[in-house]
Amino acid sequence: MSDRSEKKSQPFSMWQGLNLPNWLKMLAMRPPMDFRHTGRLLSISAGCLSNSLFELMDAAIYARRVSRAEVPAPVFIIGHWRSGTTLLHNLLSEDPRFACPNGYEVTFPGHFLLTQKLIGPMLAPLFPKTRPMDDVPVTPTSPQEDEVALAVTSLISPYLMTAFHTHDHLWHDYLEMRQVPEAVRERWKSVFMWFLQRLTVNYPGKQLLLKSPTHTFRVALLRELFPDAKFVYIVRNPYRVYMSSMHLRRTIFSENGFAVPNQTGWEESVLGMLELSFETVARDRQKLAPNQFHELRLEDLERDILGELKSVYDHLELPGFEHLEAKIKPQLETLQKHKKNEFKLDEAIQKRVYERMRPVFERYDYPSAVAAAGASGTLPPGPVPAPNHLPLAGTARVA
């Protein structure tokens, strides 16, 4: 068990925005609980009542405007967890033409139009000051994953895994959404569009820039909603993705669950999701026009930030790169000051990862580390750092 999981449970979590009906529904699913998380359980129980009240008030004021809002086709950043999606999101969010959902909006999706300006500053001290998996500074106004809003609003989300650590059957089908009943798919579509309409009301005239690793599995479904959507796909060395994903589970399950995480079966689960993410993208990208899909490696992005960003704009035929370039150039020196991560990976696991992910190693020209690492199992840090050590001035703002 990691040291972090042994720390005292913090009351604030991704489930803080649940309303009363969804909190009762979640409790009826019987997530594992223990006494260490009593504060979190009480905090959600108290908050769900105010969330329900604020949602009613918000709907009374904004429902008509939201229902009439036209959502322009978004730009989706996709890629497996720990592949650099956050770095890419933060960089592209510097373009003033884009709007991104922030921490407050995804946590309280049902009433942020009403409460964000008044209550947001009062709740800011309760939000985590850093991301639990890598200690990157965050604020309630930092760009965040829209998947959190989907989880809180519908409970139709793979992020149920944070509360149901070994119950993969409860959430795995919510990755691709291909095996769920049609009524569930339609409910998910409705909730997703409702949230994007609310963001559109909040950011009039902006194009939404959305980042959630879960969307990596849903390119076909998102294309049903937005035939003209564009996708930026970022990949990273599978060894590093695997190691960082295992660490990610330990931290986010501790930070958002109601019991000490049970790590049974995690290795196979992580490898299976990593395989599935590449398989679904390889399948679904075939139906996209050339100017709808662009892929890049994290390693290349960190070597040449402006060059890779320009390639994104050129390939997707996005206008206004000069505005993004003007924002990023003054920050390049800061962006290039980084720590290099070192990973230790058991040789047997290295072989397993390579065997399962060999097509990815070959397609993206990643060498096998099995021979290079030898018996020590130490992966060389390589020419680039991990994304979590690249700070970005301005990430506390939403363009």
C-alpha cells in the first residue's frame, strides 16, 4: 500500500457535487466503506442537499437558455491516462478562442451557472491544492476533465472505479458505451450535451476544448454527436504509461473512494485498458476525415513544443496559431525546466507490457527496454520528462 493511501482521508472529493437522488443511488450500489473515510461520507451527505436545492434554482433561471444553446463541434484531446493529455490541454487552453471546463464546473455541473461567482471563492480553500497523483498545482479554475461532470450527473462513467475498486463489471462497459442498453447510451448523450450546453452559455462565442482520457474509447460515439469534431491524440512510451497508471490508481482511488483501495487485479485491468484504448482509436479513426484527427508523441511535444503545436493547428486546419504562439513563447524557458522521472519496473512486467503492447511500440518507434534495462529493471529517464513536471503560467485561467 502506498504511503498516500495511509494518510488521513480528506473530506473533499470528486463526488462532492452529487445531488441527493444520485448519492442515494450510489449508496444503493454498496461501495466499499471504512471508518477512515467517515469525514468524506459526511461531507458528501451534507453537500448533496445543498446541491439539490441549488440545481432547482439554477434550472429555474437558466433551463431555457441552456436548452436553446447551440454547441459548436468541440476539439477533443484524447489519449490514455498519464500520456500527456493534461500538458497538451494546458498548452492549447492558452489559445483565447477556446474555453475549457474548470474544476468548479465539473464538480458542480448542475448549478455552476448560478453559484460559481458567489460560492466558488468560498469553496476554493476546500479544493485540493495539487493533483494527488503528481502534486501539480491546481485551483478551482484550472482546466479539468469533463468526465467528472458526467460521473457526478449520471453515474454512467468509468470513474465509478474510484469508489468500486475491484468491481470492474460496474463501470467497464461505460468506456466504449457499445455494450450498454440503448436507453443508457441515450441517457449518456443527453447528459453530455446538457453539460456542454451549460458551458456554451457560460462561455459564449468560444469553441470548447475538452480533455478526458475516457473519450479515447468513445471517438465513434462522439462523432455521432458532433460529425465535425476534431481529435488530438497523444501517446507516450507504454512502459511509462503503465507505471504511472498504477500510481494514478493508488492515488485517485484513495482520494475519491470510501475505503482503502483493494489492489487485486490492477495489473491486468491497467494493461487491458491500455490495450483497448489503442485498439479503439485504431478502429474509430478510420472513419474520420484527415483534418479531423492528428496524433503526436509526448516525447516529441516536449522536445519541440511550438513545432508540435503548429503541426496540430496545420493538420486540423485550426485558425489563429499566432495567438497561441504569442502566449506560449514567453513561457518556453519555464516549460523546459523540468525534473526527469525515473521508473523501476520488474523485468517480468517489462516483458508482459511489451508482449501486450508490441504493436504500439512498433507503430510509434518506442524501443523495448527489456534488453536495455537488464536485471536492474531501471528504465532510463530518456530525453524528456514526464508531463507532470511542466508548469504552465496561466493554467489557473480558462481562456
